[in-house]
Amino acid sequence: MKFETKVVRAGVRPDPTTGAIVPPIYQSATYVLEQVGKDKGFDYTRSSNPTRQLLETNLAAVEGGRYAACFASGLSTVDAILRLFNPGDHIVSSDDVYGGVSRLFNEILSRYGLKFTYVDSSDARNVARAIRKNTKMVWIETPTNPLIKVTDLEAVGEICRKKKVLFGVDSTFATPALIHPFDFGADLVMHSSTKYVSGHNQVIGGYVVMHSKKMYEHFRYMQKSVGAVPSPFDCWLVLTGIKTLSLRMARHSENAMAVARFLENHPKVKRISYPGLESHPQHGIARRQMKNGYSGMMSFELKGGLSAGKKLMNAVRLCSLAESLGSVETMITHPATMTHVSVPKKERLARGLTDGLVRLSVGIEHKDDIIRDLKKALDA
Ligand SMILES: Cc1ncc(COP(=O)(O)O)c(C=O)c1O
């Protein structure tokens, strides 16, 4: 099946008892056994659930992997991935990752003996240089949150293959509609389904896709043993949302391109980062590895710095000042006080995440309305 067909159809069959075209929400905690030792494939919803199973089958097919495992959030998915490792193991990570991921790595997992080195992975040579004897995984976010840096997945995949370390990719910003990290040698592809995959600001969720059965068994074991699993209703909402992923990503990308060009040419804008612009430092890599568009995420800084950025964020009317991204509504965010507040200021500034940075998640409204809103707010 082609991608557009997979998002609608993969894994989903009409309900066998009623023929309902939309699968039911199996909102049940437990399952009645036919007799001792004989169930129908389900025993307790923490371990598995029919609605979750449908979603996992769909997500694996959409990403081009063999298995998918869903968790209650993107962060609990990253946590389950990191539990593949043992105290003393080392992970090389992109430096510009979502603030919650930095917090998980630095404040929680490092207390249990995991070691992290952060590199600017937009230059793949930095990744190769950081790998040590005890390195077990390279963790790449591309494009990154919030600086929208792009990593050459093919180059990093080659490094990981040669050095025999696992290659994990947080592909939340690109989605499977625009990048397939498995094509570049990734072992694990992770998404926060809170964002584009569900797409409607209704759920918190996450998942990981892989080819390896052994790894899949680890994730099944994490679902059962830790229990950070999504509710059947949340799974159903993701299964509904994903059906329009390819359509939405095309519109997000088209709108974002128009908004980025408008901002790039606006006299009050000091710098803008959007991979579709020729001025983006990794535009060439993005053009090679992102298919059908550059997604809806961008960040920019105004000439007046923090105070001008704050004025803009308070003046917009259509764009919603909110913490998330990847939904149908355009959302504007101040990373320094919102999504990345848990990253210490010194570290933020070292990465280039200034107090004046504004992040924009361009939605699927009409692009003229989004641009008009931004223009009015900039003029104000
Ligand atoms: C790139 C990226 N990864 C992971 C996460 C965490 O996902 P969640 O909020 O679903 O836990 C986020 C959240 O913003 C994100 O932007």
C-alpha cells in the first residue's frame, strides 16, 4: 500500500461482530477467560488491549517497521527506550532536544547511572567524535525543538553502523509523512503522537517503532511492568487522527513555507529558522531527506529581542499562545519560559536558545489569515 492508503487502512478491519467500519473502543480493563489458561489473546489492558493493538499495527505499517509499542506520552516512550540500557552505558544525543527530554536525561535517568554527551548533530562529525567504548545509542531529534536544526540521517546511520551502536530517532517534527528514518538505518523511531500524528490537540501519547523482535519484547515488558500505557479512548483518537496525516502535513508544509517567506522578508525579523528556506544552514540536507514538504515548525527572533517577542506573542489573535505543537490550530510558543523552561539558562544560551526566540507551529487554517494575524501583531 502507498503511504496515503496505509494511514487510512493499515491494521484496521471492519468490526467482526457488527461490521462497524470504525473500530470500537474496547474500554475494558480485563477479559473473561474461557477456562483456566485459555484466553482470547487478551488478559489485562495494561499488558494489551484490542484498540491499542489496532493502533500499534497501523503505526508500524505507516512507519515501515515491523512492530510498534504505544505509551501514555512521548516522554514515557523515551523513558522506555532508555531502559534498554544499564548503569554506566553512554548515549550521544542531539544537543537541541525538547526540554522535557533534556530533563528526563539529566535530572532522572542520569541518577540511575546513564551517561549523556550532547553534540550539535547538524554536523555528523560531532556525533562520530563523541562515541566512546561504552556508547550504546545515538539519539537524534530532527528537525530539533526549538531551533529547527536538521541532522543528516544517512551520515549518522552510517556512523552508527560502523561503530555498532543503536540509532534512535525522535521524528516527531517530521512525521512519517515526510521522513522515514528506517531508510537511513535507524533501529528505533519514536514519536510524540500528541503532536502531528493525532493532530487535533486531544490526546497525550507516544510510540516507538522497530524491526527487532527482541526489542519489541522489551517494550511489551515495559508496558506490562511499568504501565505507562495510553487509554483505549486515546488510542482510538490517534487512530482517527492519523487517517488525515498525509493531507494535513501537505497543508502544514505549504502554509509554513508561505509564513516563513513572509517572516524572512519582514523588516522586524532578525533571523528565522525553517528548513524549507534556502537560508537555512541545512537546507540541502532537508531537501534530500524530507519528502513532500518541510513540516509546520519554525522559530524566529525579532530585532527587539525578548520584549519585542513577548509583545508579538501577546498581540496575536488567531495564533494561540500555547505549549504544544503539531495540531490543526496555529500555535505560538515562548520556549525560554514554556517548553524549555527546565533547561538551565546557561545551557539554553550555549545552544543558541535565546530568551527572545519565538516558536511557531503553523496550522492548517488559510495561510492568508495566519499571515494577516502575524502582520497585525508585528505592526502593533
Ligand atoms: C520532539 C519532541 N519529543 C518528545 C516530546 C514529548 O512528548 P509528550 O509531550 O507527548 O510527552 C515532545 C513534546 O513537546 C517533543 O516536542
